[in-house]
Amino acid sequence: TGVLVFIGAATISYCVWTPAGVTHDYNKLARIMYLYDPLACGYRLRALASTKTLLLKNDTKKLKLTPIKWQPPVVTVSTRLAAKTRKYTKLSVLVHVFWFLVAIALRVFKTSSKLKLLKFILATSFYACVFVITFDLSMAIVYIAHIQQSLTNEMILRYSGWSVELKLNRYEDFGGWLPIAASALWIRGGIIFALNIYSCRLLQNILRTIQKREVKRKVALRENLPIPDPNFGKPNDRDDGVIYFRPGEYTPVVRTANRPSFFFF
């Protein structure tokens, strides 16, 4: 999917999706709404300046009034959705390049004996995966909100500024399928999105397994300390009533005291 992201971003950056010569309505609308930015591609849209409206008379009937000068309306050309898509695809390329580099590093060092390096690469891969999922999900939410600007095909033409350049066969059809399709593409149809979530879960489990092994190793070292060597010396005064038995002595020596003695075998 990363390769497809790079190819799609390259086609948008190099202005491949020109609407010239396209016949189907949805193909035209998809290109002018998201895929083709005329300002970035050097295409000059014509402004609509010949629309007939109510013509006001300039006859003031000899009154000292300044007549209203009638001017034809001008349609404002706005291609902000296509321009934003162009920026979002460039950002997506940067995100996927970083993810690819982390995946390559994980592939190379997955059998490394350096545990700290392996943990760092696994943690970096996990957070990169989480960032990719968050980015794709946020983009899907942003594009699904464009339905309010595409309830009909005519609205898409009007908001995009291509109303003079293009003609459609059906103006009243529902155009909200375009933002729905764009939203589905950002999450890769849901299947790749689910696989990314599974990858994040798998990386998290590997990290937890390594951490559990480290904890068990530390606990084992603390609980099973090596047996200290015996220290030979004069007994302390507090050892009254304790039997001392050394290897090679068959008869234990009992130290008497004023208080009852305790024998330990």
C-alpha cells in the first residue's frame, strides 16, 4: 500500500489528472474536486462575467442622486479542496517514508543480540504505526465532512470554480459519493486499516514480552542470590545459647548462659 501511496501522490504532484477530454460526470467531478489543482498546475480558469441579472436603470429623474452603476457578477474561483489534497498527499508521503525506514531497520536488527537497540527499534515502529493510523483516520474524518459541499453535482462545480470550463450531463444527482470514496481511500478501504491496527497490536505484544522477560530475570537474580562464604571469627556476645558446629567436629560445643539455651540442628 505504501507503493500505491507514492504512485498516487506522484500523479497528483505532476498534474496527471487533468479533466480535459473526460466524458463521465463522476470522473470530471473527482478530478476537479480533489485530484487536479489548476493553480499549482498552471491552468488558468475563466471567470464567469456575463451572467444576466436585474438591470437597474440609471435615470435619476433630475434628482441630485448618484446613479447606481450596474456591473455583471463575477464567479469566484476556489480550488481549496484540490490544493489541500495536494498538501495532504505530500504529508502522507513523508509519513510513509519514515515508516518504511523504520520497517527496514526492524527487518535488519530483528535478530540483534543488543537488547536495548532492539527495544528502541520496536518502540519506534510501534509509535510510527500508531501515528499512521491516527493520520489516516483523521484524514478520513476530514474528507467525509465534505459531503455538505457536494450534495449535488452542481454544488461541486460551483464550489470548485469549474462552472464555466465543464458541462455535466446531470446536475441534480447526488455528489456525496466522492467524499465518501475519498474517505475510504484514506483508510485503504478499511482492510489495510485493520491490518495496521493488528501490526500495532503485534508490536506492542512483542515489547511487553521482552519487558516481562527482563522483569523475571531481575527478580530471579534478587531472589536467588549466591550463598556467601562463611566467616570464621570470634562469636559475638549476642550468640549466647547457640550451638556452633564446625565440619570435622563430632562433639558440638554448647555455650552456657544465664537464660535458657536454644538448640538449632
